[in-house]
Amino acid sequence: MIKYIVKHTQLAEKKVKSTIQLLNDDCTIPFISRYRKEVTGNLDEIQIADIVKYKELFEALEKRKIAILKALEDQGVLTEALKQKIENTQDLTTLEDLYLPFKKKRKTKAETARKNGLEPLAKIIMSQKANDVESIAYKYVKGDLSSVEEALEGARHIIAEWLNERTDIRNNLRHQLERYAQISTKIIKTKKDDEKAQKFRDYFDWSESLNRIPSHRLLAILRAESEGFIRIKIEIDDIRALEHIDHRIIRSKNACADQIELAISDAYKRLLFPSLSKETLNNAKEKADDAAITVFAKNLKQLLLGSPLGEKRVLAIDPGFRSGCKIVCLNAQGALKHNETIYPHAPKNDSIGAIKKISSLAEAYKIEAIAIGNGTASRETEALIRKIQFKNSIQVFVVSEAGASIYSASKIARDEFPNYDVTVRGAISIGRRLQDPLAELVKIDAKSIGVGQYQHDVDQSKLQKQLDVVVENCVNTVGVNINTASIPLLSYVSGIGPKLAENIVNYRTENGAFTSRSEIKKVPRLGGKAFQQAAGFLRIRDAKNPLDNSSVHPETYKIVEKMAKDEGVSLENLMGNKAKLQKLNLKTYCTETVGLLTLQDIIKELEKPGLDIREQAKVFTFNQNIKTIADLHEGQLLPGIVNNITNFGCFVDVGIKESGLIHVSNLSDSFVKDVNEHVHLHQQIIVKVLEVDVARKRIQLKLHK
């Protein structure tokens, strides 16, 4: 296993060994990367995740080997040489090729031919020594066989199966498919005018090299096929492929060679090409999935680590026309204090009453910020709010509603607010997203947040796994206030999980706020291991020990206390005192388990205790004259917010229903390798309008420097 992981990750063997040991001891990736740097040689969470990935792949490979060896043993066909080959195999494709000749097959043409006694004839033909094949074949005409041609055809079916099972032939054809395969599409004529098919119009008649096709294009083509609008074909140079097989197999110029040539053609068209072209397309799809999942993961990370407003009193509005605008007032911790509905827009148009109501609520609840959902009637509601003369300065933010409706109808929302309907819960979610995006967004299935690229077309289990890793990393990077965190947020903390998260919240409800990290050990079923994994990521504000509100792990408290003692100051006075901290000789504090890497992390934390790595939320205003796509024209410069990133560019919200696309070619004057190097999610930018297609609702933009 170690050799396999080292080969694929290029990491030092010692580092891999140590990390595997920690993983086997039930340590989590966030804990290992943060608190076991000396053990792993300073591996980060991405490198540790790679070790986990290849560890799982190796285990799956070994499991498959055991199953295949048992099947071969049961059949009585396992030789020592075959066993060696299987045990030494390092990839699944080669393993399945080795097993292919022995795999139990459904009824095949070759199987029927064997039952008709034609295997000896097939062997004679393959020996390529006989000149008069027809005379030999005549001896096999009996039973179900009524002619020489039938006997020869049966023998060819057996030969075709042998050719299909040859690893060298399969690998050669794989190589040709990987390098030279073209993917082409054709519109299904009856679907040409289908309205739903129009979004795939670019692929009605398309051809491209399969190994060069960008991931987003392949996924779009595969979706168009699955929805029944196009047919897909994989093609290579058949003549060249057949010649390759001929050169390997045919060694004579007699009648046997003619029969073998026919068998090669049959094997290629009926067995080899259909199977291996499908395998090649599946491999291309897997690569496209990985690329799309990587984009989604990057976007999700940026979204979860979005700027929090912090603990401010918020009035949140879920805007609407006919159904009105739902208003909620939240305290600084996100608790609901008031809710009601106003009707400032058509058909009721009670803007005067709405302004009065918002003004009085802002004063009554000492509101510090207003959050407006970016859905229907958002621009009109924002314009209304900006007319109000508040007594105190109030910041106004437009907040993404993506996934808010999913949350408001979920069990989590029902459990949190059983006495309120979905509209109130939706408005609460909008307000809380402004206060702390991470704490609120973890309650929603990441796939519903809308920052992915073809997320419903990719391998769902692989996607879910990757997104869970991202959420876990984000939660543990920021840290969690154990006294205010919800069950979903706590469940992503290293070592906790859903059941312990529930126990923590129940304990908090029954016993009041936690006053120290050591008190966490009193939570039912939270043992020493869970405490070790979780403690450093859980924060307790106003605790007796100030280290309880930092990322310093309790296992190193004594070292920090010794530092304070050596400097002749209290812990409180050491924390934040950069001058004293920089003076410390860290080598004197090294122990058997704590080295310089961990001590440097501790000093960094002590210099700015409890620092939130996320940027502060910034106020943003769209161009107030742009209400619909019809208001756009070429050459306009507009403020916008990046709301999705893909491999082919990024989408930008310019304050209307349709998002505009900045294609990679319009992100920079130089070559763009990675979109994320030029923009990030929720970044406030200025864009130039290049093209507006009102009919197709498409907007082309350019990043304006």
C-alpha cells in the first residue's frame, strides 16, 4: 500500500507511513494537517486527502483481486503463473483484462460454437498451417451444423472471442482510442425544432478530438444525448486499427489467413470496438467529472469562506410582488425577534406603509444592517430601501438566495422554526447568510447552492464525497463557537459528526453555555478521542482560560502557560503581545511530540487570537438604471458580482434575472490557465458589455481592469 501511494502521490515514504498510521488511529484530515505537522512532515490537507484517496483505491483493488482469485480457484483454472500476474497487477483495467477469459459469460456465439464441437477447428485455423481449410471443416458438419460455411463461421466466432480476450490487442486498441478517437454528434431529426433542444444547438452537428474536448463541452454533449436530442458516435481509423491486429496475428498467406482476417474483422466490429470505445468514453467522462467536481469544490470553498458581517442586528427581506415582502428582525446571534409581511410593490403598491413599517422596525430593534434577497422584486425592494432616511447609519446588502428555498422546506428548518412557515424561514436564512455565510450554508445540500458546472451529470457519490471534504475543511479552518453553533455546523467539526453534534446541543440546552473546553468532555458519548480531534476547532468566548477561544489545542496549553511564566506576564497579557512573542526562543519549548512547526502555529495564533481569516462584508450597489436584459447595450460599463466560476469562464450578476458570461478569452489579454487566478466567487468587479442576445437571454461580458 505504501509503495502504491508513494508512486501516485510522489510523497516521501516516511510521510506517507506516518499519515497512514494517524488515519488508522481514526484521526481526521483537519486534525492531522493542523496538529500533527511534526508527525507528517508538514503535509497539508490536500496532500493528506490524496493519501486517503489512493489508500481507498488500493484497498478497492485488493478487494477485487481477492474476489477474482476466489472465482478462478472455484473454477479450477487458477495456475501459479496467473496468480502471480493478478497479485502483481497495479491497476483495475489490467486486472479485469486478466480475468476476462474466465469470466462467466451469458450465451455467446463462441459458446454455441464450442457446444457444436468447433474449438479444435478454431485451433487448426489459428495454427495457420492448413491449406485446405474447407476439407477439414467438412469433418465438423454434423448435428446442428448443416454446411461447411456454418462450421467455419462457428470457428471464426471462437477465434473472435480469443482475440477479444488478448491483453496486447486490447491495450493497443485502447492506445489508439485514447490518442485518436473523435467524438461526433448528430441531431435526432424529430427533435430539431424542440424548444428544450435549443440550448444544445451548438452540438446538433459536432465533431472533436475526444482527448482534447473540454470537460464542460463533453458533459453538455452527454446531457444532450441522455435527454434524447442527439446521437453520439466514437470513431477512429478502422483500417489502421485492423491492420495493427492483422500484423500481430496473421503469419501466413494461406486459406487459414483468410479465415483469421474475417475473424479479426468480426472481433473488432462486434466485440473489441464497442466495448473499448465505451470504456474510452467512460474514462473521458470520468476525467470530465473530476474537472467539474474540482471547479465545484473551488467555488464552494470560496462561497463558504465568503465575507461575514459578524454579530450585527439584521433586518432581512425576502422580496416578492403579489405575495409581498417577508420581513424578519434578527438579533446579533441570529435569533428571530419579529416577522411580518409588507406589500410595497404591484398589485398593492403600498410603498408608503412599507417605508413607515421598515423605519419603525429598524428603530425598535436597533437594526445595524439590512439584507435583501436577490430573487424576484429584489431590485425594486433595494430601490425602496435606499429612499428611506434612517435615524442611524444602516448598511444595505443584496444577498444570494440560492438554496434558501431548499433550506426553508428542509427538516433542519422545521426543527429550528416549527411554528413558522417556509416564507419566514427563507427570510431568516437570508439574514443569517449576511451575518455568517458558513454557519448558514452548511445547512443546505451543497449541490443546491448553484455554484457548480453540470453538477447533476457527474458521479454523484464522488461529488458528495469531495463537497463534504470542502465543507469540513472550511468549518475547521474558521473554527466554531460551540455555544451558538447549530447541529449541522457542529457535525462538520473534526471528530464530531451528526450524533455527537446533537448531544452537544442537547447538553447546552439542559446545562447552559459551555464555560471551558474541558467541560465538553461531559457531553454524553463524547470520549477522549473525539475530544482530541475536536477541541482545537471549538471556540468558547469569555472562557476563564483565554486559550479556549483560540486555535491552540488543549494538549499544548502547558507550553503556552510556561511561555507566559517565563516572560513574567499573565496568559491574557501574553496573547496579542507581538513584541514579547517575537522575543521567545521557540527551541527551548520543543518536546518529544511538539516541534518548531507546531510552536510557530501557536505563536501565529497568539499574535492575533481568534482572528477570522475571512474578509469583512462590503456594501455593493448595482447600476440602478439596469432592471432587465433590454436595458443592456454594447459598450456599457457595469458593476457586477461573480456568482459562478467554470472552466470556460465566470458568470456575473449585474442586477438582472440573467447572469452574463465572461468567457476565458475575455478575462485577460494574456492566456488564462485557471479562471480562479483572475476572479473569485462573490468578488465585486466592473464589466464591459460585449454582446446582448435578448432572444436566447445570453450576455457576453469582458472583465474591465
